[in-house]
Amino acid sequence: MSELPITIGFGGGAELLFDNKKNHPVSLPVKDKAWKIGDLIFWIKDNLLKERPDLFIQDDSVRPGILVLVNDTDWELVDTVNYEIQPNDKIVFISTLHGG
Amino acid sequence: MNDETKIRILQEEIASLKMELKRKEKQLHELRFNKNLKSPCSEDLNTEEIARYSRQMLIPDIGVRGQISLKQSKVLVVGTGGLGCPAALYLAAAGVGEITLIDNDEVDLTNLHRQILHTELDLGIKKVLSAFDTLTSINSNVKIVPVHMHADGTSLQKFLEDNKFTVVIDGTDNVATRYLLNDLCVINDIPLVSGSALQMEGQLTVYNFNKGPCYRCLFPVPPPPETVTSCGDGGVLGVVPGIIGVLEALEAIKIITGISGVLSGRLLIFDGSEATFHNVKLRNKNNNCEVCGIAPIITEPIDYEQFCGAKAHDKVENINILNSDENVDVTDFSHKFKNNQLLLDVRPELEYQMCHLPNSLNIPFSSIQKCKDLNDLETEIMEKCSNEGSCVYVICRRGNDSQRAVCQLKEKFSSLPVKFINIKGGLHAYSKLIDPSFPVY
């Protein structure tokens, strides 16, 4: 097994929790089992999140109002937290906007 | 004569001149556009309409058939703000038969950079009336129905029952009203074009269309209120809701004329800072959805403010969490404050840069929460507040964050012989009661 290169993206204001940076190319470290998005959420919390974890994570998933996109597809269509991350995936966390 | 009287007299004069102007404009209009000139070629469109809409009727997807569909359609636009203005503008220009506008707000100076149906002369008047005037002057064929009301469950449900709307456009500014519109559109079987914008980003999708998902399919649980940012707090570049609002009009026109490729089951994410549009695929309709699923639980409007834990508007709710001796009103403050005392402004840095009181120190509330820059504050306190019973005045935009800051500061600096005092009503009150030259935003 080798490291898993992916891009993590944040938008819609979610980037504010990550030093205002929208794109984060990262290499996920080697581990025994396949990397799932459920694992990634906690990895992000430990490695990228700068503040207020409650505004990102709730009940072992992302908080309500954040859409998770795997290669431009809603994660609901790919089994949400159970999706096995593939090399070069782009995984984006979009906070929904409500202003007008 | 004071300024207020002068303004009132001028407003009355302008109103009467406007009436005269309208009368003359009507005469000109009647001479120029003979509405009764029946076209020999079409039963449904008159001569003027065929010429006016010719450029869009030349598109094969629209044609005469599409134009007639537009003329026969009724669109409801909820909110005549940053999204509703551009949406209604293009719908009216395109020849939608009837456009109903709902909004309970009045035109404010802070609206004009994005809410393009309103002009400087409209300040203080109902947004729906100002929008009515602009839209009617662009296309008098369109019946514009201005409704000045707050979109609550009971009134809106009755409204949707009484009018058969072809499409509803969501141009609102808060989560509670977005759920309300979603549920009512599902219950009344109307497609909902939903847009939103903040800062440099916008989002757009169509709910409840052609077996696609609804808002609740995507977001069964509302976001925590503290994660929701309004345009008044986060800011918004005028063009961004402009772009999203115009796209809302486009989706409405596609739905009305039956053009395929409606943005249902997809979300368009616009990032103005990078000039990118991302079109992402959304989940399918949820069969267990509480409102649009197989066995819906929600069959009439619920209490959306309770459901969302937030009010159905984007205005700030004022708090009152301090003891009375920890507050000072702006009048007392302006009398008591001496230059050698410490005035702490806890607004975000960008707001402080826009305007601030002289001799104030800026440490944003967010920094106080994170215990950032508190050494600077301590140094200042040691320097300026050496006397027994000294106080630090704390101010912000409206007097809410300053109260929260006082709560945290008195704990963090409990060892220092200094008292933190909140300035009630913040800079808004200061501008209103002490110095009107201080900008209100």
C-alpha cells in the first residue's frame, strides 16, 4: 500500500474553518484498510481543521447543511461515509448558502 | 424649515409630478403601441408582441408556441431583493403573463448595490411597489401583482391555492422561508427555482420538478443557526446574486416553455472569485422524504421558525445578557468618555476599516473568543486604566457582540482592577442619537 493522493475542497463558507483555503491537495497516509469518507472526515478534523469542529462534524458525519461531493457527485449516490476513496478523487465539502 | 419638512414637501411634490408624468406617458404609450392591433397571423399574440419578442421567438426552442406559453404563465417571485430583482426583470422583459411579487421590506440604502429594480428615489418605500414601477415601465404587457406581506405559512398557502402559479422563484434570504416555500411548492405541486448568494459565491437548483428531489430530500435537517451567514453580516458582491437571479429567470423560462435540460437533480455552484461554474449531480428524490416521499408526514405548513431554530428573516435579533450596571447608553457614554480612557471596538477588522470612532482599539470578538491579541489589550489596560475603578468601554455594530465580549473579558481579566462596560445599541445607536455623520451599515 502507498499513500493516497486526493484533493479536498471547501466552499460556500466551509473554507472559513480551514484557514480560508478552498483547495487542499493532500496525501492520505498508508493504512491497513481502505480509506473511506467516514475516516476522511476525522482525518480532516485532526489535520486540516483550524477551529470549531462542531461547525464541521456532528454525530460522526458532516453537520447538516454541508453537501459532500465526490468527483462532482452527491455522496448520497455513492454510499456516503462508506465510499472507498480512490487515488486522485476530488472530495468537496460545500456549505449551502441562504442569502439573497 | 428643517430638513425633514423639506424632504416631506419635496416627496409630495414629486408624487404629484409623477402622477402627471404617468398620465402623459400613458398617452404616449397609447399612441405608440396600439394594443388592439390584432395580428392577422396569430390569435394569441398581437402585432406589438410579435415584434417585441421576435428575437427570442426566433430561437427554435421557444418559437411562437413558447412565447404563448410565457404569456399564459403566472410566476410567483418571493423576495424582491438581490435575487428577486434580476429574476423578475428578465421574466417581465421576456413577456411572462403575470408576475406576483411578495416582500414585506422597504428599500434601504444598503440594498441599492444589488437590488437593481430600486432607485435612489425609492428609499423608504415598499420594495414591491418600487419593483412594480420599474417592471411596468419595461413591459406594460405584463400584469405585475405587488403583495406587501411577510411570507408565512397560512397566508402563503391560501395564496398558492387561490392562484395557479406555473413556477415559484425563491429569492428569500433565510432558511425558515426556504423550507416553507419548499413544502408549499410540494403540497401544491409547483416547481421551485431556488437560488442563493453570499460574498463571491452563488448556488442554484430546481426543486420538485419532474420527479426530482425537493429541498428536504437534500436537507432533511436544517443547519445549526450559528452556521448561517446573512448578506448583512458576510457581505455580498452585487453581481453575484445578479448572476444567480438571472439564471433563476432562465430556469423558470425553460420550465414554462418546456425546454429540456432544467437544472433539476443538479446543483450549479458559481464561484465569482475564480470565475467557475460547477454543475454537480444531486441525489434522487427520497422516497422517505417527510414532504415529497411516498407517505408524507408534512401535508400543511409547519412552524418553520421553531423547526430551524431561527427567525424567518435575516435581520439580527437583539440580546440583553448583562446586568444594568454593565451597560451605558450612547448619550451617557458620549458625556463620560475621556480621551485617556480605553474604547474597545470588537467588530471584524473589515468593518472597523470602513468606519470607527477616534481613539478606539480594534480587537474583533472572534479574536477574543480565541484569546488572540489579548496581550495587546492587557498592555493598553495597564497603560490607560491604572486608576481604581477604571473602565473599558466596549462597542460593536448593534450592541450584541459587545455584550458577549464583556461577558468573556470580565472572566479573562478578572484579576485586573478594571470594569468592562457595554455601549448599548452600539454604533447604530451612536449614529442615530449622537453623530448622524457616522455611517450606518
